[in-house]
Amino acid sequence: MKLGRVTGRVVSTIKVESFQGVTLLLVQPLDEKLETIGDPIVAVDTVRAGIGDLIYFETSREAGRVLENVMNPCDAAIMGIIDDIYIENKK
Amino acid sequence: MILGKVIGNVVSTIKAKGYESKKILIIQPINPAGNPKGKTFLAIDAVQAGVGDIVLTIDEGNSARTVINEPDTFTIRTVIAGIVDEIAM
């Protein structure tokens, strides 16, 4: 899993059948200091995250299993919304 | 398996199915000498690890299901599978 922030919504009308009714969000991966790492990705949302929310997401086959129809082409999914992060103070 | 150090934890109330009541920790991958190496990631804790512990993490779905002993949880991929006492070189 990785940290990320929801930065936008992706609207798509014509899509594969297994994605019908599924929310797609733009997610910017972050490091532990909440600084941007890499390029934004599109992830499936089942936890009703909104723009600006801090989230964690999982990629690969495990992401597709959050949807009812498991025969889907999903490779990234938001797994939860973060309330708080605690980091040990480095000396 | 990835050698890492637990540097923090994440509090989350709203979670996807399979993640309910599981502790999520922030892992900094390290090299055998103990120095940070690479990008941090999050992992589900299966061994009651805490901040500061050196741990063994697995980033593979089938192994993760085995470690958390939930064969029907298909959404979890990254888990902490052990706490390291010592690395002898």
C-alpha cells in the first residue's frame, strides 16, 4: 500500500461493463512527509473518498477484488481514508 | 521479503472490505546495515509490531492471505510477517 491524495475525478461514459457505476479518482502518490512522488494514477474508489482526502491505495490484482464483479481490469484501488498519520521523530 | 523499519502508523476509520480492524504501519525499507533505502510504504500488521521495530514484510497477495490467516480476504497485498531480532553478517 502507498499513501496518496485525491486530486481529481475522472468521468468516463463509455467503459467496460465491469466498470459501470464505479467511481474513478485521480490519486497523487505521496511519501511519508506527504511530499509528491511520481505521477498521478487513476484508482477505483469504493470508500467514497473526496477531492483533497488523504488516502492509501493498493495496486495490482488485489485492487480489482474490491469490486463486486471480480472479472475487471482494475489495477489500482483506494483502500481507505486516512484520519491521522503518526511518524516517529528522527534524531 | 523486504527488510524494513516501522517509522509510524496510520489511523483510518473508513476502509475497504478486508481491512476492517487491522493495524496499518508505515515501513521504511532498509539495507542489512540498517540504513534507509528506497521509498516508504504501508503494511498491515500481523505480528503486533511497533514503531522502531525492524520487520520482515511481504508484498504479495497469496502470501499475505496466509500470514493474516484469512483465505477469503483478497484485497490485502502487503503485510508484516515477522519482527527481526538481529541481522548477523
